[in-house]
Amino acid sequence: MPEGRSMRTDDQSRNPDELEQHLLGLIEASREQSSEDPFRNPVLAVTLAITRRFDRGEINAADLEALFVRLREQSLSARAERLRGYVGLDAGTDLAADTAMPARLVAAIPRRAGDLETLRDLVGRTAFAVVFTAHPTFGMPKAVAALIAQAASEAEPDARAPIVAKAAALSTRPDPVITLDDEFEQACIAANHGRNALDAFNGALLDAARERWPDRWTELVPKPFAIASWVGCDTDGRTDIGWWDTLRYRLESKRMQLDRVMRQLPDIPATGVVRELTQGALSAVNRQLAVAPRLGTQPSLEAVHRFALALIIERERAQTDAGAILAGLAGAVTAAPDEADRRTIAVLRSGIATHGLSNALPHFRLNASQIHNAVRRVIDLDGEPTDAAQRRSHLSTIHTLLNDVRPVAVDFGALAAERASAARLMMTITQILKHVDGTHPVRFLIAETETGYTLLAALWLARHYGIADKVEITPLFETASALEQGIRVLDDALRNPHWRQYLKRIGRLTVQFGYSDSGRYVGQLAATFWIERLRLRLTELLVQNDLAGVELAIFDTHGESIGRGAHPTSLRDRLAYLAPEDARRRNRGAGIPVRLESSFQGTDGYLLFGTLPLATASVARIAEHVFALDVAEDDAFADYVLSEPRAGADETDDPIYGEADFAAEFFTVARQDMESLVDDVGYAALLGTFGPSLIDRTGSRPVARQSDSGGPAMITHPRQMRAIPNNAILHQLGYLANSLHGMGRAAGRAPDLFRDMRRDSVRFSRAFRLVQHAAAVSDLDVLRAYIDTLDPAVWLERARRTQKDGRRDELVVIAGALERLNLAPSLRRLFGRLTTDWLSLQQAAPDLRSMSVRLTLLHAIRLALIHRIWFLAVHIPGFRPQAGVTRDQLLERFLRLDIEGCLTLLDEIFPITPDPTLGLNFGEPAGPRDVGTYEAEHSGLFQPIRRMFVQVREISGMIQHEVGAFG
């Protein structure tokens, strides 16, 4: 124990500040001692010290709770400050300022004939879309998220402090029940802030145009940015969303859009027609929603019939296209006598022109296998389309089908009867376009697209239901094979005249890049390299196929953590990391218009739009990114590179593109090492032993993909869990392997060139910032502490040396149970593999920061709580096997932290209430009964275990904030 710090030994609660300083001192002292003693694990040593203080009563449950409030306050304060800096809230958010992008865009247009038309072409096309998705990353309570956003919006630390204190008084664990309705509500809040920020941008743009073209500015209908969402429309990997749910969510979005019109429309004679039209539509939509089935229900045929009739009967009054409202607004902007009213109407018109009758544009998503299954009933072929041996036959057969396809009628009865999920979703889209909003084509995302046949099969389905001109068929390239084969997939489709005709007619090729599975299987930096390479080849493919006039829409579906593709430094760097300038310049040089789209996922992503100031700042940064080339702004060299840049270093001449061999070899090595790690049985053991139990459920989507067969109880490969919990578990175990592993060997192959690239390459140094952040929240000592916790030899060594009465027996029992799990050998080998690469990375990049003392302390406290749970678990009385579970098996489940399942079973085995049959006369001599209750076991074992496990999960929430995101 450091000098000057003593522990109290009475039962009074300790001052949390004093306790924090004492424990932080233990961490610092232990780290210092370990530098002299390489065989000492500083984290496990502090864990043992905390355990002994628990044993002596020097730290009690009340002390921990008070300490948690203090630690939460620090974590949340730091997060709010980071959020403020991330969106650049202090970097200028006054969109009306002369230095803001709207004014600069207008000023950048040369003064000559047709200059207004030049601006109209520039801002009249949507160049960027913000997409709110419902990935299960709702890792904090709604109340805490709202307070973080509120605090981040305050400029002064003194104003932030009471808001953060209020949040710190709450748990960091996610809301106990998260439904799809909850996710939709949170997405709508973010979308509404986003829509208001877009209105502010468009208003500033119109103001600048009015200054320059006072007589013609109302001709502009700016649509530079859009808001979209797939909440309620994503059916990939889930079967719990009914088609009626999707329809209801689209109606809710429509109601919000009509509400927006009614709120913002000036109450003047010029707007009378459009006001009456909108009010009638809003009333009709409310009547439709009144009979819409509720989420989670299996509506009766009568309920479905009633809902369908409401959609059809109210169809004309509800409006199914924004054309009439836009025409009314166009007339009103001309007729309105007041300049301020004309501006309000013009801004409103832009929002409707961009989003149609939806508050956020819809993205629908499903899996490629679902497409294949839907078409299989009309195609007479054996084998899988992804089988290379079947490739040509499938492509030929689908071409023949496309030659003869004829559209069929769709009604709600056919939709209700359809069983094939892809056909059902396509029919749902048909009904949405017909009865809700058909203003714009809708996005149709196909996960795991690995063959051109998938795209052609989707086109057949769209033609079959008569909506091919209204559906943007979009392949998702995310797996390693998909990223490698993406060009071949698109090339196979482009060789088909039906696909080329479709693209020319719809005017856009849309591609979705995924960063989650690619990041966890090949490593995040390596995945980004392959995605950028595919992005560059897309440009070449369009030019080769004489499709340069077709817009290229690229939807980057990344998460909010570095392991899933989100840059940690700033929103500006995040956007540049996803869409590097080199690729954008090549597209511009080829004459290909590009639309960029980026996902904002769950609570972490919605924070960037959590208040209007945050949303306005986010839109300002997006505008700077999108229009950087149009206003000739240099991309300043970031301040996080290894050293000061040489004069003239910028992205227009980035050396990483001149050293193609270095880049290819660097990222290939990183990928090879990560792929090897993923197949390591120790890696699966690390992720799957008690990792899943460290995190709460964070969304409405099932933890495992739903299937008839279910999944294994013990994870034997990372593919058996989703990417988000995979990444979240790495956060919780203190080593972000999918952002770090492989970097050491890759850097060590050419260390001098590696350092040069960090110094001179904007692209490479920006990407390497992910590694720097991963290192700052990782610590091999922390990881080793978790691995040693699963090693029976460590517990036996501890048993040899313990002085506490009864502790030796507890330690031996735990060691025996761990021996049966047999995890230690593979985990030790895994640790050696990770350590070897880390040492190489540390040598190549000695400036990498280490994990903070506070984050290290959180891990040590949680380990002490886990150990204490195990000590209590060994005292559970013996019992006859229950539900096929023996006492030894139950103890092994405790070691895997299946605490909730174990306690549920123990409540049945050891009931706290007396047998209800006692005292009742059943007409015969009484048989044997268990006449006692187990209050002592509940009060002395089960309840303390339950309380400590709550604290274990609470620390997981705090770690999430320290790392910066969930998943």
C-alpha cells in the first residue's frame, strides 16, 4: 500500500474520493513494481489487494456504489467533452456566417452567364445521406444518452457539470427492455434534429443566393443532404418484424413529415391550398394508423383486413406522392408577399423535395440467401448460386427469366399469404410505394452478396412485382471474399443487358460497404484497404461499361467504434477515412457523380444528432467534407501524426499511393495474421467463455441470428456470434485485437518506410490513428489478468500461499472446475501470439499510449467482483441433478458467468417459500415433503451473488464510455 494512504476498518462508508485515490494509487504502485518484476501482473495484483480489502470489510457494497457514481461522473464528463470536440461544436456552427459552407459555395460560383444554374446543379442533387440504423448498439439508457448530448451542447464546463452529475446518478447499463418501437423512437429524435439542421443549412444557402440573385433565388430547390433510416425495415437475420410493422413505421414517418409541414407552413392566404391538402392527408394517415396492428402482435386476419382497407380507402386523401404538395409550395413561394415567409416556404419545399412524404428515406434490407430462396421456386436448377461450378448456369437461367418476366398484381391478401421472406418484403415495398409514399425510389440492400446472380434475381423479383423503376438494388460487400470478388459480382451483372438497362433507367449504381464482419475477420485497417481498392475499381468499371453518367452511390455501413470502422479523432477524419480524397478525385476526373452515405448506429451514433446544436455541427462537418473540392479547400494535415509534416504534405499527392507495393504488403500481412487469429481456438475461448456474460442485451435484434436449428452453447468460432458483441467483448477484456493484431508484423517488414508513411502520408497516418486509439484502451496486463483468471494453475498457486481460513478449499474447488473446462492451454498460446505481435508494434511505434489508470482500475475492480462471486458459488449446497444439471456443471456455468441462468435454476432447487401443499389434507397419509425453506442460502449466497453481478455489468457500462462506444 502506498505511504500516506490507510484504510478504515470500521463499518462506516468511506469517502468515494478517498477510496478512488487509494485504489488509483494501488494501480500506479503496482505498475511501477511490475517494471522491476517482469513476473508480476500488476492488474491481478491489484485485484488480489481489492479482494483482501473486501474480505476484511475495508470496502463494502455501499463504498462501491458511491465510488461508481464518482467514476461514472468522470467517464461521462470525458465522453461529453469528446463528443463536443468530435463534431467540432467549437469550430464554427453558424451556418449563416460568411465563412460557413453555404456562403462559400455561392461565392465559389464564377460570376458569368448561367451561374445560378451552376449552383442549382451543384446543390440540387443529394450528395450525402445520413442513415440511422438499428444495429444492437443501444448500450446506454435513453436518459443517460440524452443527458450526454445535452451536456456536450453546453460550451462552458460549469454548465456541463450539473448535467453530467445528473447522468452519473443513473446506471450506465442499457434500458432493461429495448423494443423495436424504442429504437424507432430514438432514431426519430435524431432524424428530427437532423432534418432541422438540414433546414438550417438550406436556409443559409438560400440566404446567400438571395444576396447574389435577389430576383431569382426562389428558383433554387437545394437538396444537398438527406436523412434516411432502416429502423423497422431491416429483416436481415431476424424474423420478428411483420410486414404490418414495416408499413406502420412508414406511416409514422409519413405522419411526422406531414406534421412538419403543418408546423412550419406560414398561415397566410398564399399557403391555403397546400395547408388544406396537407391537413387532409394528415387526418387520413392518423385514421390509417389508428387501425394499424401493434408491434409484437400476430394480428388476426380480420385486423389485417381492416388495416388494408384503411390504407386503400384513405389512399387518395392521404396522398401517396409529394407532387401535389410540392406544386402547392411552388405556387406559395411565388405568391407570398413577405420575404421571410417566402424563405420559410422555400426551405420547406427543399425538405419535401428531398424526402418526399417521409421524415426519413427508407432503407430495406435482407440477406442474399432469402433472395435465392424466393426465386428458387421458379428456377429449375440444383446447387447454390455461390458455387463456382454453378455460376454460368445460374446466370444463364436468370437471364432467360428476365426476358419473359411479366408484372403481377399485388394486394394485401397475397401479401398476408406469402411465406418466402424476400418475396414478402418486395411485396411490402410494392404496397408502401402504392399506398404510403411513392415519391422516390427506395433502397433495397442485400447482405452477403457474393454473386452477380443475386442482383439479377433481385431485379427479377422487382420486375415480377412491377416496381423495378422504384427500387435501388444494392449489394453489401463485407466479408473478405465479397470484398475480393465484388468487382466480379458487379461485372457479371453488368454483362447482362437487363442490368445495364436497369441502371441507366434508374440512373444510379448503389453499393454498400460493411466494416463490421470485414473488420473482425481481416482486421479493421486491412478491411479499409480492401474497401478502398474496391471503391477505385468501381470507378474503372463504370467507365469501361460506358456508364460514366450513372451516379455512383456508396453507403458506408460502419459502426461507432474503431473495430467497426468509426474514426476516433473527429467527424471530419471519420468522413475522410471512409471516403478518401484520392478516390473522390478519380471519380470527379472520370465525370462520375458520387453520392456518399454513412451510417449512424444506435445510441452512440444518434448522439451526434442528439440535440440541434450537435446535429448542426455534424451537418457543417459533412458539408465541409462533401464540398471540399468545390471550394478548393486543402485538407489540413492532421495533428496526430508521428512528427511535424514536411512542407507541402497533403492528400493531393499522398505518398501511400506511390508506394503501392508497401501498401499491398502491409495490409496483406495484417489480414493474414488476423485471419489466422480468428481461427485460433484460444481466440474463440477468449471471446466465448464469459465474454458474452459481461455485456447486457443492447437492442431488439436477437443476440444470435434466428434459425430453426439454434446455436451451440459453447462458442467454438467467432462466426457463432454477431460482430457487435464480438467487438464489445474485446473492449471488455481490455485488448482490441481486431484493430491491433497483425500491425506489428506488418510494420516490422519495412520499419523505415512505415515511419515515413506515418509522417508524410495523410491517408496512412489517419488510418493508423485507429491503432493509436486501440492501444490507448488496451493493455496486455489486463488481458493477461482475465486469462489467468481462467487458469487453474494460478488458483492452485494462490491456494498454496493463502492465509485466510477456508480460502484454500475455495481456491482448490475453483481450480478443479477450471481444469474441467480445459481453457488454459489454448489461452496461453493465444496470449503468446498477441504478445509477440504487440512487441513488434511497440518497437515500430514507440509513441503508442497505454491504458489510463482509471480504465485499468475498472478492470481490476470487476475481476475482484468476479472472483468473489466464484468464492460464494463453491458454497452452494449439494443437490440432486435438476433439469439434467449437476452441481459440478452448475459451478462451471458460474465460472462462465452465466449468473442469471444459474440463479434462476437455484431459485427452483432451493425455494425461499414453503411448500404450498403443507397443511392440506389430501385424503391419504402424508408423503415425504421438503418442509424447510432456504432463506439462509438466499440471503448468504444467492442475493450477494446477484448484487455483485449487477455491479459487474455496471462496470461494463463504464468501460463502454471509457472506450468510447459499444460494439
